[in-house]
Amino acid sequence: MSECVSAFDGWGRAVCDTFASKSANPQQAKNVSFQNIQGAQRRVLDLFGFDLKTAFGNDDFAAIHQAFQKRHLFAHRMGVVDARYIQSTNDPTVTEGRKVAISTAEVDNTIRVLRGLANAFVSHLEGQP
């Protein structure tokens, strides 16, 4: 999962930099982070007029948010669930203080959804004057 988020962050930063001239603020567009999908959603909407949430659909967006938050737990808390994760994701399958699980199906779904999002975002940007 960590590699998915890192790859998407690198890709997103490069795309925003490449298309910065089409944004509302080219300087800010060069500094968009995709490590936090909700933060990226707000920044991309403000700068490029593209809503990542709409491209995902609500269920897929929630799943991606949860996947990114799980990655955060592994990167910063050795996979141990904290109150912030529970509050942010409303994940009913976890217990605070216990390790979170990531299934192969979750990783596959994350890749599928991020690939679709990437295609939709680039198509939007290429269609802009």
C-alpha cells in the first residue's frame, strides 16, 4: 500500500507541475501533495477545477481515503490503529491499539481506482485551454 500511495503522490506532483500553467495559481500547483487524498481533492478542485471525489464516486473515494490512512498508520505508527484513524475513516473493522490489516483485494482495488482517477484527471487537464 505504501508503494501505491508513494507512486500516486509522485505521479500527481509531476502532473500538477506539468499542467501548472492551466491552474488558477501556477506556483501553488507545483506544490500539491497527494499523500493525503482529502487534502489533494480540495487543492486539485481549487487549482484545476477537477473534483477527485466525483471521478472516484463516493464509495471508491471512501475506500481510497481508508487505504491512504492505513498507509499512514504503517508509515508512522507501525500499523497500530489510533483514535485519529477511527475518527477519519469510520472503519468498523478495527480496534484502537491493534494492528490494521491490508488485504490483497484492497491493494488491487486501490490500484484500479487510482489508475482510473489518473486517466480522468489527465483527460480533464488535456481538455483545458
